[in-house]
Amino acid sequence: MDISPLARPFPELPAIAGAVPRIARAGYKNWGRCDLTFVTLDPGTSVAGVFTKNVCCSSEVELGRDQVTLGRARALVVNAGNSNAFTGYRGREAVETIMAEVAAHLDCEPSDVFVSSTGVIGVPLPQDKAREGLARVFAAEPCSWQQAAETIGTTDTFTKGAHASAMVGDTRVEFSAIIKGSGMIAPDMATMLGYVFTDANVAPAFLQQCLSAANEATFSCITVDGDTSTSDTVLAFATGKAGNAEITGPDSPGADAFAAALHDVCRQLAHLVVRDGEGAQKFIEIAVTGAKSDDSARRVGLAIANSPLVKTAIAGEDANWGRVVMAVGKAGEPADRDRLSIGFGGVWTARDGQPLADYDEAPVAAHLKGQDIRIDVDLGLGGGRATVWTCDLTHGYITINADYRT
């Protein structure tokens, strides 16, 4: 598979004290690569998570939702090549088997073991392969975050990671994060498999508060194709090994810096997923202002971002702003045709409900020939604003998904 033209190089990610990744081959698919990722987490690690709202979700998601409320974690297992979704009791048994095997290995509770799976829907995860893979990974040497990121991928064309840091009092805390995602991406949380590891000392409740807030402005503001996966999850793990005074709430020293760094790393990851959108040739940022509320602005932005007509127009480098008008009108949100303004690449094409008399399409056409595209929409109704991100829609998306199982 060709690497996306929008790909970014994998960054240097620091080791996170208290979090050790390993990889092995379980053989979930007939591919010559590792497909099982195992991260051990020191006792005392806090965890937070956001999960898909797809009602046909996997057992991994159902169990994870319950586990994350306990606020503690000792291990993460990620299976690639088989989503284990829509597999009934056999799928749940497979997850519980993995949790029990890891718990016995680490002498912890099964509920401390988080499991994610990604791949084809409707095939139970084979327990024999899972056990064999776990035996191999238990004996494996620690690996890099880049190797772990490569192992969790499926249709990804490039390996994705992000780094951030923050000063909490006099202590520098680090964030290393990896993610997979390329298609079946829509903001119904979660929409990919993403994992953030930090050495900060953070209470679980505040970690969850920060991750949920970051999600609303990052992962829940991206879309590739409008489809929401049955399996996907974003988890944040805080080992506490940096030695800072515990961050227990927004008034704790360094809380703002911690939250900002977590938001930054989530935004980086979200953008990387869009940049690897299946068949993508262009990265599209849609900025909506003048809405009745921020939520309304986000929904308008997503209506534009999910429009096949808008996405194909961008793919064809066609400044067809009428398609943006259409998408705004169908969003089901407050809008006034005679106050609506639309622009591309910083150039307004229409203001207050009508085309500009002196509109020159040449700079817009030049902008659309680039890889990074910006669409501005001002509804003229209020102070609500939001930014969402998507990619164009090309024949490559059809080719990838028509041949996905073969």
C-alpha cells in the first residue's frame, strides 16, 4: 500500500517511566508481521478512556467502559487484524481469557488489564492464537513506541505518534502517544485506537476530565467517511513516576499545563488520522464561526466535512462553494441564508448570502491545488465557533474498502 502523500514522519518519543511496550506475532491474519502489542504499567497507574458509541460495539469496549471507572491499570493488550466485534459470547470469552492470562502473569486483577482489538468484524478472536501470542510477548524484550505503533496498525499507510511535555510545578512531565486509524472514522468517540502514556502523577477523576475535554475538541472533530467503528477506543495512562505532587483537580499546581499538553497530543494524533484517511490526497480544515453555540458550529462543520459532494469537489480542486452552502443548509442547525459567508484559503467567495461582486477565483484555485485546504464559514448569528478536520474523497477510498477482506 502506498504511503499517504499527507504522511508525517514518526517523532522521537521518550520512554515513559512505568510503561514498557513489547510486541509479538499472534498470527491473527496471514501477514508476516507482529500483531500483538503488550504494555505493562507499574502499580499506581491511573487510567481514563473514551469509547465508541456504536451500539454494536465489541466486548473489549463493553468491558473497558466498566474497567475505566475503577481508575487503575496494570496492562494494555492490543490485537491487530481481528476486531472481535459482533462475535457474541465467544468474543467476550476471548477477551476474558486474555485478561486472566495477563493478570496471572502480572499478579494483578483482571480488571486492571485493558484489551483492544481492531480489524475485520464478525470473526471471533481465536483464543489459541491469543494465548500463543501472549506467551511470546511475555518473553519478548521491550520495544520502542514506534514499533508498538506499527504493530497496532491495520490499513494505516504510515506509523503515527505524538509527543508533548509540560511543567507541573518544578517537574517536567512527558507524554508519548501512539494511534492507528485510517478509515471508518467519524466523531462518535472513539473513532480509532489511540493510547497516551504520561509519567505525570494525576488522580484518575481529573485525568478523565482532561481526556474528555480534549476529546471534544480533537477526536470528536475529525471525520474521514462518516462511519463509526464498533471497536475503537482512546485511553490515557498516567504512571505517576515523574514525582510531581498529585494533580487532583483544576486548582492543583500545574493542572492547566497538564491539560494543555494532553490536549496538544490528542490534537496531533487526531490530525494524523485524518492525514491517513483512506485514499486521501488533501487535508481539510473547516472553521465555522458566528453560530448560535459551539456545539451548533461543530455540527455544521461536520455536515460540511461529511458531505461527499464537498469532499469530491476538493479532490477535484473545484472551488464549488455552492456545495458548502448545501451542506450548511442540511445540517439541521440554525442558519440564515442571507447572513452566510463562505471562503477558501483566506479568500471570501461569498458574503452575507451572495457572491462577492469582485470575487477573483484565481487565488482560490491556487489554494485548492495544495495539500492543506481551509474552508471558512461564518453563519453571522452569534459567538459559537468550532474547527473540524477531514480529508478529500477519492477513488482510492473505494479501492481500499472494496478489497479490504481480500
